[in-house]
Amino acid sequence: MNEFRRWWKEAVVYQIYPKSFYDSNDDGVGDLPGVIEKLDVLHHLGVDVLWLNPIYASPEVDNGYDISDYFALNPKFGTMDDLERLLAECHRRGMRVIMDLVVNHTSDQHRWFVESRRARTNPYRDYYIWRDGRDGREPNNWAGHFSQSAWTFDATTGQYYLHIFSPQQPDLNWENPAVRSEVQQIVRWWLEKGIDGFRLDAINLISKAPGLPDNPGEGRYVFSLQHFCNGPRFHEYMQELNRAVFAHYDIMTVGECAALTIEDAIAVSAPARGELNMAFLFEHTDYYNTVGRDEQKLKEILTRWQLGLHGRGWVGLAFSNHDQPRIVSCFGDETRYREESAKLFATLLLTLEGTPFIYQGEEIGMTNAYYDAIEAYNDVGTVNLYREKVAAGVDPQAAFREVRAKSRDRGRSPYQWSAEANAGFTRGRPWIGVNPNYVEINLAASLADPNSVFHYYRRMIALRKATPALIYGEFLPVEAPEELFVYRRSLGGRTYEVALNLSERTVRHASAGAALIGNYPEETHKDRLRPYEARVYQIE
């Protein structure tokens, strides 16, 4: 097994959305000194790697995913000295730091794009994707993520530029070798500064279909991933970036890859291919966001991935992040069984094969946040969709209810540190509203309670680290009633059984093993699982 062991497989990653983590200077925005101040809590939790969402210079049209300078920081978050101090403090504690790498697109305020739009003959013109219009309209019928059309007309040069996301996020032209060289320089610069790796944002969108053909479908604008996801040169570009930079450092690389299949994950993460360490598994959360809650589908998806990927590739596992709802609010029970369901999903996350990613607040069972007016929302996708619906004649209240239900701001509310004003996040005015339930749900209360969600996460992380079978072991499904998700992990003659009750009913289940951990304070009935009960057994 030693030849397959890697530190990034055994690590537990903690995602920090800096803007909402902790505000050290009371301007209402979280910052790097705030992260440093809270490092001991994260070290106590047992996490090994911190993933920082974008902290680069940015006009923040899309909360930092529109970068205007890759070599400078947004002053809201602090200085380069602050970042270097964070790296030093993490490394001193045996922790690592990875950053977002956003290179499918830049900000329209980036120097390259400012130059690119000056003239068709500008040396930077080919850094982006420019096209003539077609029959008095856009070059094709592609719709964007945050806009009706994926194209914007630029009057200065009389052409359209492509943006899969907002008009302020023009796509880079990876067909241009100069762009790929620039990206390599950016990556190398940050690695030399001491960063331990990258989460690559929207990375499988960098290769577009030759000729940029229309999407199939009716209507003026049609959204489809068909012609700009997993394009024909995507793997070539990843292999080139790996050969040029990644392979020369001992780092973690994880790709955010849309519409990822098992075969896609193998193609991008199989060691022999020389691309990335892993890609994020999103099929389960994508299903929830498009179809809705379905425990049977959740089990089917996770089982299929565990069986299909073992020994062939690797994934990053997550149930929540800055773009997704919080786990207890979608797959769990955020009211009556909030703590039990939060602990159950901690058990699931930390006993599957793949690198687990904990999103800030998961470890105290934070829930989705909802706001009362569109003005309270910050997410560009939420605001733009609301405006489009109202402009199309939808009743404003109905439009608001619809966008509120799926806004990415659900999971971006400030971290709930204590029952003090603004959840102890800031003494200023928070950049976005604090969830009112912070009075009951907060870290201070969790630390004081030995049976809290936080301490359960801490024990589960410790168990995972002490149990190689939970990291590298074969996944073996166990037949059980439909309310339950039961499986075993087996390695080197050691077998562990994980039994999870995904329902609010008590369900009979007996295991022949010795219980190692459970999410209820005591195991009163060995032959049944209570609502949202989770247990891990060692099978003799």
C-alpha cells in the first residue's frame, strides 16, 4: 500500500470563505489576520489543510472569482505580509494552505483585458476569445451562467467577447500558448512563495469546441455545457501545466470540474496521466439542487462512485461549500435532529474513499441563511436572475421566492463564533446578514459541550487518521433497509462497518462488530438505529 500513499489522500481539508470567517478590524469583512487568530481552533479540530477562497485583487463582481491582478491581494483581506504570516503559522502547526486558481477567466479590469479591448491589433487581443457578430447578433446562441448571453459587444473594436460567467469575467483563450505560459508563471510564483497547492476553479471549461458551434435547442439563448466543458484539448492543457510546474512540487491539486463522471475523474486524476491529484465529486449535490432531496439517490450515487473509482483515481469529497447549501439543511434535519444529522454526515464524509473537505461552519452544524429582501443578497447569480425574471414579467415576490430558495448566499453567512452581537464575527456591520440562529448555534457553545457537533467532528477526524482502511480500504455495500446506508471498508485484514440511518424513524439493524464511535451519547439499543443515528464498528 505504501506506493499508493500520499499526504493529500490522508489529509482533511477545511474550506475558508475569508469574507465570512472572522473580521479582525471591524470593517464587516473577514480577513487574513482573522484566520490567523483562529488557527488554534482549527488545529484543535484536527484539520491538515486550509483552502482559501480567492483573496486576490478583484472588483468582486463575483466575490473574488473575477481577478484583476494575480500577484496582488485584495486589501480587504490584508497584505502580502499577512499571507506570509498565515503560511508560516500554518506550517509551524503542521498545517498546509491551498489557494483558488481562477484561470478560465479574469476580471474585465485585468491588465490583459484592458489592453485586449483597445484594438484588434493589440498584442493581448488573442489572450481572450473575440468574434464578429452573426447576422446582427451574437456569434452563437450560448447562454451564460450569470447572463442571458455568453457574449458581450464591445463598441471600441466592433466585436463580441466570450464570458461563460458574468460580462465582467471574460474567458481566457487557452488556445494561445502565451496564455498558458502566463498561467504557468502565476502558478510557479505562488508555489515559490510557499503555497501548498491549488483548487482550480471551473478548470474543465478552458477548452472550447472548435468553431464555437451553436447549442442545440430552441430560443435565442441556450445554456448547455456541450461545447465548452471537457473540450478536446482540456487534458492536453492539464498535462502541460503538470509537466511545466505541478510535477516539480509536492502539492495538492484539486479540480472543480462541471458534469464530472467517474470516467472523467479517472482521466483527470489517474497518476499515470500526470494531470491533477483529484477532482471534486458533485453529482450528489447537483442532483439535490436540480431534482431535490432523495436519500435513495444519494446512496446510489455515492456507492457507484466508491465502487467505480477505487484503485483507478481519486476525488475530493464535500457536501457543502460556498456555492452549495449547507448539508443539514438539504440532506439532514435542521430543526429537530440538527445535531444528530450534522454528526451523521460527518461520519459519512470521513469514512468514504476520497479527500474530505469540511466547509466552515459544518463542524458546528450551521444551517442555511435566508434574507427578507433582494437588496440583502450579494451573489451576482441571484441578483441577475431576479432582475431577468422581473423584466420578463414575473411577479417580483414570486421571483424573489424562487431565487431565494437556491441562492448561493445560503451558505455564505458569517461564521457563528459566539452568542454575542453579530455572532462574534465582527463589531462592525457584516457584509452580509448573520443567521439569526447564532444565539443557539455557535462555536463557543460547541466547545463547552463534550457531546457537540464540533467535538464529534474532532473524534471522527482522529478516527479516520488512525484507521488506514477508512482512507484506502475497499468499499463494500451491505444490504440493509432502505432508510439505512450501510457499508464496510476493508484493508489488510481489517474491516470496519459504517451504519447510517438517513431517516426520522427508528430502524432495526444489528452489527456483529464492536462499536468504535456513534453520534448519540450512548448506545442503548444494539439492534436498532435511532433517527439520524450513525455508528462505526470494527468487525472482528
